[in-house]
Amino acid sequence: MNDDTIDPSALRSEVEARHDRMIADLVAYASLETPSDDVDLLAVGLAWIESWLTATAGPAAARRVHVVEGYGDSVTLEYPSPTGSAEWVSALCHYDTVWSEGTLADWPVTIDGDVMTGPGVFDMKSGLIQLGHAIAVSDRLGLPRPGVRIVLNGDEEVGSIASRPVIEAEVGRGGAVLVFESAAEGAVKTARKGVGIFEVETFGVEVHAGLHPRSGASAIDEMARIILQLHAAADIDAGTSLNVGIVQGGTRTNVKAGHARASVDVRVTSASEVTRIEQVLADLAPHDPNARVQVTGGWNRPPMERTPVTAALYERAARVSATLGFELREVSVGGASDGNFAAALGCAVLDGVGGVGGGAHARHEWISLAGMVERTEFVSALFADLA
């Protein structure tokens, strides 16, 4: 970003002048419950978002909607560049949360000094509020801005099952991808692990365990051996973990188990590790020839690797933040986001440009109100650079 592209003090003044409104907007938004599994509440939340964006950033020039029964709608809103830039940026935002209906009854949105707490304020409702105001600030000051393609989805917290094709299609239109998920202690995320969820089932032959100890086949015995194999396949130094989180099986203590099931969470950092773990799962076999093994499930999200284009985008963003007087750090994290899909398609991805705070998915979830100023200022300045 050239020194004459923006006036940092003017940008900061404009954002600070909007701070009270930003806080009020986030309180209003976070006071709407949007659990992933309630399509009616999601519809209410989405309607609020679209109305709010129109009032804050102006009407979108184009709107595309994708509906899948049982999930929140996916909506894309286009805000072309008012300054004539041919560049575009995809802004990925999910509006669902992990918090069930009724959570607000005993955990209302609360402000104490610089801290706001409440369901979803960190993950990731603050990110969307900051995005809308960043667009408004850029346009009010007449700053260069690329076209912004806002992608809203209502099923990120359950794997983006319905919205994945929308996300992939929209980021495929070109341009950098900014993910307005929450920051990691203020740092942006340039790498995330891929996630696989698998179900392993073993099938044995039921007999009386006391009367026929040499007969039959125990599905639980088979599962115990398989669990050891799975945990041994982890390579923590390479960033690969396998966790058998749920195990079920058997019917009675005196009956050799006819069936057992295990749920496995897999995290990997690279495509090569995806291939290796797939082979580990394919090679699972019963110890007893009378038993059998079945594996189902798959990869929920591919790894988001720190590719050269993502590294270049981060370096660009770090230079922008330096002109604003703060250091923008980067991290790699174990959780996944919609940014994983974009990175797998070869896009430059900067994730975690949303709220600054902590406690995602926890009852102490919080954001810094001062952080809203810094992040909104940063996004507006980054837009100017990307334009």
C-alpha cells in the first residue's frame, strides 16, 4: 500500500466515530439466536443480516441464494467497486452458531468495560459486523476498494454440508479470499488442518462367553485392537492426530459382543497425510477370521495449507497493518473453516480477520470492543491495497 493511498488518521477517526453504532449492531445481532439445527431461527437471523447490510453498506448489486432443505440458506451478496477496480474479494461469513435456542435466557449479551460476552459474539458475529462497517467506511471516505462478494452460510458449524458447493463456486470466480472467522489471540490464520470424521464398526459372532470361550468372535476385542492401530497412526510432529472419541458395543457381560462402533476424529496438515490415513483405514482388518470390519465416513474439510499465494497475501496484509501501527501475526491452527475449501482450490486465503477475543464454543466466549476498531480499520486499509 502506498503511503498516499489512505490517511491512517482519517481512517481511524471515521471508524472510531462509528464505534458506538458497531457495538449496538453487534448487540442486536448477537441477541438473535441462530443455532445450526434450527432453520426457522436461521431464517430470522439471515433476514436481519441482509436488512442490516442494506442499511449499513447499501443495497447489494446482485443476490444469489441456494436452498437445501434442513439447512440455513446460503446467500451471496455482491458489492462492486465504487472506484472502478476490476479486482474482487470473496468474504466468507457463517451466520450459524453452536448455541441452542434458549441459551440467551441465562447467558445474555453483556458488556463489561472493553469486553462483550454472549453466544456467538466471537465465533463469528463480530466478524460480519466489522465487515459491513469496513465497506461503509471505505465508501464514505472514497477509498479504493475491490468488489466484495459476501458469502453467507448457515451450516458452517455442522460441516458446511449444504453450502460447500456455493462457497467453491463463489471463490472460483476469482480474487483473494478473506474469512471473517475470529482471530487467534489477534493473529490471522494462514494454515488450518483438514478434518475427517469416520465411523469404524466391527462385527463379531455372539456366544455365551462363559460356556464357549473358544467359540464366536468378540466385536469389542476387534475394536480394542483397531483403536490401538488408529492411535499408533498419529504423527503429532507432522500435525496428524487421530482420536477415537466415542466407543459403543456389546449387549451383556456374559455375551461375546456381536457389534461395536467407534467414532474417529482425524486432523491432518497436508494432502500427503490425507493419502496416508486413507490407506491406514483401508488396511484395517479383523484379527479373528470370523469377524469383519467396516469403515464409513469421510473428509469433512481438506487441509488449508500455507501455499505461496496465501503467504504472499499474508505478507501484503502485514505491510498494511504496519502502516496502521500494529503487527499482524500469523498462526496455523488445528480447527477447520470454510477457508479450507477455498485453499484447496488454489485461492489465496487470509483467515481469522474477524473478532479479537477468545473462548470459541465456550460459555466465556468474548470479544474486545477496542479490537473492533482496529480490525475494521485494518480491513478497510486492506481493501484499499487489494484494489
